[in-house]
Amino acid sequence: MNPDSLPSLEKKVNASDIPDAAEIMNSTDPDLYIDRDFSWLYFNDRVMEEALDESNPLLERVRFLSIFASNLDEYYMVRIPAVNKSILEDSMSPGSESTVYLEMQKIYAELPIMLEQMENCWSNILMPELKKQNIHILEYSELEEFQTEYVNKYFKKNIFPQLTPLAYDSSHPFPYITNQSVNLAVILSDTAYGRVFVRIKIPSDVKRLVPVPSKEDLKSGKTEDNMVAGKSGKFNFVWVDDVIIANLDHVFPGQVIQEAHAFRITRDGDLGLDDDGDFNLMKSIEKKSGAKYFGSPLRMEINDGMSDYVLKILMENLKLRSTQVEALASPVGLVSISELCDIGRADLKYEPFTPKKKEYLDIKSKKNNIFSKIKKKDVLIYRPYDSFESAIDFVQTASTDPDVIAIKITLYRVDKKSKIIQYLKEAADNGKQVIVLIELKARFDEENNVAKAKELEHSNIHVIYGVPNLKTHAKICMVLRREEDELIPYVHMSTGNYNATTAKTYTDFEYFTADPVIGQDAVDLFNTLTGYSRKLNYNKLLVAPSSMRDALISKIRREVENHKLHGNGYLLFKLNSLVDPECISELYKASAEGVKIDLQVRGICCIRPQIPGYSDNIHVTSIVGRFLEHTRAYYFYNNGDEELYLGSADLMQRNLDRRIEVLFPVDADYLRKIKDVIIETHLRDNVKIRVGLPDGSFKKVVRPEDEEPLDSQIWMTKNQDKWD
């Protein structure tokens, strides 16, 4: 991305000159606030850097490029509609030309540059490197005769029966094009009707890259599903689009095929859901999500050889402007290159590691009662370095423990074969009271969550579909256990989802506690989620939208007052996104008063660091590496009476105003380990860390020659005992 897209600040200002939070919230002055959409593009730049980084294993570079392409898809589905909506709202206000519209023009100027980077990385950098490693992405025309016969047989057996050609003419309406599906636009020369347009959707369960054996491998019986090299040591692939095009004579016997081109559209991902009750919300999501959702097309990827005739048909029927069409030399939908990561070449991937099972909570030992262990002391899990199994064991044990009377849990994103779901159902079968709040409005997981909600309901579990007008993003599970004459709440809280799949690649903190104060807070929180409790203030938990922002701002201001008295003010925040103008304003003011502030922000960061008078004391870093940094941690030095909160919330308006979020404190022992061992190691990283600049861009740290390299994520895989 062009770093000149945003102006820099050179003027010196005093703390008294900084506008109040309310002023900043209504300000469009880029001197104070980096546009979030540009910041997102800068984040994707960092992903591209990993795809280009020759120190990364080759197939991992391919994965990063696939992530880059997937991020662009999400940008179109989520951010472009949001900006378009802002333009529409802005146009209704009197005044000069819309600032938002001008920003959109800048965004559309940047996107072609990013697409060019993506294509260059694939075609001119990664493909030649793959070829050197005997991994070949072939054109159909490059196949040898025996290979052509092989893929044609594969087509007839696996693809042809699934194809459904849909004509478009006066008798046939233009077919619905599913979001992100790869399609073929085919022009036939029919003797009776002349030129005819037909659309063919490539089946979603067919791999985009079809493995093609070498002669030696074919003789040895290698199959199309085998991703392990045979005697030849070669991996050959051909795009399924090309295979179908080459076999269209089987689809249209007796017809003349004039041309055929692949295309792919991206639709608006905003379902426009209402919140008028659980029943209507469920119906609305079922109607609008997935293949049933007819969101407006926002862009179309085409092959650059597509004729004007075909392009005109597509653009007119999809109602697309020329600026929304991307003509690519590479295949459409490059996100599919992630299929190459299944190749059996360990030498081209990250060194494998095994997450460490927390022995303290191991339920396989008969002497180890997980609840007595948690009651004895709090327990920290740091995944993926620690195993997710402890959370699963917690729910499994609760499902069979005769003293457990209830399990209450919030679910935002769960894996499709979730053991958590399985054990909740078993708990209900065993007579436990099970309450599950499953958030139906979790973007892109709506269909899966609807299915899970129905599955739970069929097991006689009480399911709540979320809170009206809010998303429930908090990650919390409470087990109520009868011990002697009282009920003891055991609480599990996390910065990430109850999802075993993402737990392997996302960094997150989990925390088990039997702290009675947190337990009471959890009871009150679930009463708010399931009923009409109006609890606003909690004893130890910080809860949004009721009080989280005010509490965080109060703690920032306390740090300023402590610094004025003692000169030792320090804030350390690690999070995914920093967008909220009120919080940014308070951080500016704290910096102007001399408070040292370290911000490690993986993704969107709208604050401008290192600007004289505003943010001299603000240091911003970001890590993009093997794992997706997903933890949220908020540390306050507080004149030595330190506090550290973990949780689900980023500093964004949506988290603080429109979601139910929870931040929870950790005890002094874990505070030291999280801050001094984990986060400080991230800050000392000199391999994957980037430093934020005032214009919103990030630069890699240049490691001194005499300094040992430190990749913080790799260090974590080898030092899992440091935070036990």
C-alpha cells in the first residue's frame, strides 16, 4: 500500500490542545485518526510480507498468500458495504463533497495495487519456487497424452455428473451466482438460436487443483487423492476450471463452443438482520444466510481473456460498474491455493510441535479432580502452545459429575464436530440444567450456529439465541457444583472461541477460577443474558456495553494521576484492533502527560504513534507470524499495584457499545508471567515484529548483526513451561 495515502503530522501540540473525546469522535481530521479501512489494508500488507519472506517455508508462504486473498474477499464483503452505507448517509447531509466518498476513491485506487501484488507474488515468485521443488501447476495444454487421458477420466467420474448448465435467454432468467463460487461463462453457437450464453457453476466439493500423476506414479497406482509424492518425487496439478473447459464437448454434445471463461463474484456480506425476538431472528438468518442470501454483488474477478460480449452480459445482469471488475492473468479465487498446503512435504512447512496438555488439570488421573484443582488455585492456559483439551475436559467432567447441577455457556464460533456440544448434550441427558447462549449473528458462521442451536434444542437444552440489539461476544462457561451446603461457581473465561479448530492456530488465553467474587459476577452476567436483569456494575469483571469503556478510561486516567505524583505511569495493551475514538483520545492525553504506552495491535490500528505533543510516548508494534495473534490483554502499572485484564473485547465501538463483552482480572502470579514472560517476549521479538509509523504503515525491525534472532511465537513453542 502507498504510505503517502495519509498525511503526516509535523506540528507540535500541547496536551491542552488535544480535542475532547467527543470532538475526536465527530472529527474527520486524519491528523488525529487513521482511517480504519486504510489501516486494514496496511494489515493485509503485513500478510503479503510473510508470503514474500524467503525465510518462511515455501508452502507456508503459499498459505499466507491464500490468507491475503481471503482477507481481500472479506474486505469486499464487510468493509466496502460499510463505507458505501456511510457515503449514502453522508450524502443526505448538507455541505461539500463527501469526505467518506473521497476516502472510498482512495481505497479503490489502492485495491488494484494489492491485486497486482497478489498476482505477481503467485505467478512470478511462488510458482517458480514451487517448480524448483518439483511442485508444478500446469496448463491443460502442457499435459502429456497419458495425463490428459487421466484428468479426462477424472472429469467424467467426479465432475461431469454434478454439472448443471443454466442457459440465459428470453425463456431462461439469468441464474443466481452464489457468493465466492467459481463459475464458467460459456458461449455456444447454436444452429437454431445463434449465440447462446450458458453459466456452469464449478461444484464446491471439487478441489480447484486437480492432482495429476507422473508416468512413474501412475504405474505404481498413485490416486488423485494421494498428496504424497510417488517414485517420481513430483507433484503435478492442473486447475479444475481448465479441465472442465477442455471437456465441454461432453456437456454440450453437438454444439460449437465459441468461448468459455471463469469468473467469480463477491457479494455484500451484511445480512441486514433485525433483532425482533429469537424466533424471528432464527427465521431471518435461515432465510438470508449462505446460498439463500442474495447480497448485492460488489466485485467480479474474471480472466483477462474474457471477450467484451461476455463481460457485457455479466456486468448488465449483475449490475456491476467497470470499477468493480478485476481482470486477472492468474486464476480467479486464488484463496484456493491453500490446497497445496496438504502436500506431504514436511521440509516445506513449519516444524511441527505438539500443544502441551496441562497436567495439573489432567482428568485421566483418578486422583485428579479438576474442580478441586481449580478451587486450590487459578489456572492459565495459553493456546495453541497449551492444549485446548483442558476446556473440553472441564465440560466433560461437569457433564458426569454427580455434584454438578448446572452448566451455562456462551458460544460464538464452534467447530462443526464440537466435543463441547457433545458433552453439553450428555450433561442434559444426565439431568443437569444446561443453558447455552449461541450467537446466531456471528458473521460467516450464521448457518453453522443455527444448525448447532437446533441440535442442542433437540437434546432438551435451553438455548438462547443472543440478546436483542447486541451480539454476545463474551467467552465464558460457568459450572455450578453443590459442595456441602452451598453452590460453588467454577468459571472458565477466554479471549477466544470454544473452537477446537481455530485453537490450533489462534493465540488465546484461557483462565479457570473458583474465585467466589468472579463466580457471583458470572451468575449475574448469565441472569442478564438469559432474562431481564439490569445489572450494570460488576465486582471484578468489566462488562460491555454497560461499563467497560468507562472502567478502562477511568484506569487510564488513574495512570495519568499516578504519573503526575510518582513519574512511573505505564500502560501495556495487546489487542487485535484499536479503533474507538474515546479510548484513543485518552491514550493521546496520557502520552502528552508523559505516561509510557506500549500498544501491540495485530490488525487495525487508528492511533498515530510518535507524533510530537500527541503521542511521543506511544509505541505501536504488530506481529504477523505462524499463529494469528488473538489475545487481548490490558495492563496498568498503577504505581506498583498492578492490574491485568484479559478477555474478548478489542477497543472498537462495536465491542464497547454493541456487544456483550467480558474482561477479567488475573491473580498476581499469572500477571507476572503474562506480562514479564509472554508479552515482554513479544515486545522483544526482532524477527516478526513490525513498528507502527505515524502515517499508519508498519516497518520491519532491522535486527543488529550481533543480536540473536528472537521469533516470539517460535520461542513460545519451545518454552511452554515458563507460564505454568
